[in-house]
Amino acid sequence: MVSPGVYLKQLYTIIRTEVLVLPSRIIVVLFFLVLLGLPLISKNPYVIRVIILTSIFAILAASWDLLSGFTGQMNFGHALFFGMGAYTSAILNIHFAIPPWGSVPLGALAAVLTGLIIGIPCLRLKGTYLALTTMAFPIILMGIVFALPDLTGGELGISGLQRISNSLVGNYYIYIVTMLVLCTVMWKITDSHTGIIFHAIREDELAVKASGINTTRYKLMAFCLSGFFAGLSGGLYAHYMRIAGPSTLEVSMSFTVVIWAVFGGLATIYGPIAAVFVLFPLLEFVRFWPEYRMMIFAVVVLLTLLYMPEGFVHWARDKMEKECPRCKIRNVAARKTCRICTALLD
């Protein structure tokens, strides 16, 4: 029987050799620890609410990056998946008495089906035409919502949804752990063979086709995966706010997601997540000065576009770390030689 001390020693070795060697990895670990330990520090309902909503929108922003950031299929109607997940979960919960644990996954599956339906005609389009076409679908769904008030609640939406947990701390941990798990899954997808093909499609789809890969299938897969995670975030949002309304389908929601992704850095998954955790709480905490709220947001985004064109996360990481020209391993910026191959660092 292996003693616990052996496992602790292995854990310590991993932390010392894999985590503590790079500032970015240390920040990620601290991020996890702070989120998981926040209720132990403060049980302020307002702070808890802001972090829960931030985690929901982090899933949404990462799901947009999974589609548009990696495959280059510019989606300006991402609110469609979010709203579909929210409305489907609400309808199932209110009209069919299905609890949140069932309605949220089913809402995500409805968003996957939506991604499949809109993905097939949209695959023939590229660039501006694709962006404008995807923007039209949330508007179409909003028209359907208004046309079926008995089912969807019309302009007022569907209210009175059951919460996943009646406990403040219980809700917090459910949403935070779900966010961490789903975002990790999305990151692992992009770090896999499938993610490499997604990235290659964005860079040169013709070359990928020439290599014998069915790009249509992979782009459709990207639409469905993105819809699934966005649908989950929509269902989680509806059950936390206890309402699913037309605001989940607004064009402004789609554009806000794009801004978060561009601010954080495209084709990273963790970039949009970091952007949401910076920008959403910032806007919430300055809401007491409504006359300056949007101006502060606009200035932050403008400065990012001007001085950090690849995104805030890329800029911050390049300041803290540098890549070895020989083995491509990242090192602390203060190092003179690579920690792996000892090559000189510029």
C-alpha cells in the first residue's frame, strides 16, 4: 500500500517543476484558489452575485472563441445559442415541471440542434456575409418569441423559474465549479487534434481541404460545440435570474461577447474568460456612476485595441514570459537562458 506521503511528494514535485516555473501558471492556480475560497472570505450577497454572473458569461465568451476564434467563422449572432438555452430551459421548467438538472442540459441540446440548423446554410458563406447572416438569426428567434406569448411569455418573458440551489453559497459553488469544468473542457478540445484542425481551418482552409480533411464536418462540429456550451450558459443564467426574456437574444448581447473575446485575446479560450472577469465586475462596480459607466468601458476597450491588438492576455504574458527560439518553451522574462535547453534568450 502506497503511503499518502508519496502522493504528497509527487504533488509537490509537479507544483515545483510545472507550476512555479511560469508566472502565467501561478496566476491560473491563484485564480482557481481565490474563486473556490471566496465564500470563506466574504459572504456579501452582491459580490457573490457578481461573480456568479461573471462565471456564466465566461462560459459564453469562451464558447464564442471556440467557434469564431479558432475556426474563423465570425458569428455576430451568438446570443441565439444563449437565448435558445435560456428559453428552452425555462419552458421545460415552467410548463413541464422538469427540474434545473434536467432542463439546463436539454436546453443545451436545443442549442446544439440550432447550431446544426444554422450551421449548414452558413457554411457556404464567409467573412462579412457570414457575420451579417448569423446576426439575423437571434432577431428571427425573437420574432418567434413575440408570436407565441402563451408559450414564451412574449415581451415579459418567462419568470418564476426554479433555482438550482436555494443556498447562496451552494449556488456559488455550483456555478463556479461548472464554469471551471466547462472552460477546462473547451480548452482541452482546442488543445487536441480537433483544435489543431480548427486552427488550421482559420489560417488556410484550402490547404486543409487539400490534405484530405473534411472541413465542412469540422466547421459544423464547431458550430454544434459552441452552441452546446453557450446553451448551457443560457440555461444556467435563466435559472439563476429566474427569468428568460428577450434580453437574452438582443444584438447587444452578441456584440458584448465579441468585445470580451477581442479584449482578452482570440483563439485562446482563457483570454475571453480573463476578459469577462476583468470587464464585467468593472462595469458592475461602477454602476453607481451611470453617467461614466459606458465611457469607462469604451476607454478600456479602446486602449486595448490601440496598445494590445492581440488582446490583454497575450500582452500581459509577453511582459512576464518569453519563448525560447530553439525549443519554443516559455520562460520567465528575467531569465537569460532557457530552463530546458539552456539556449540564450533574446
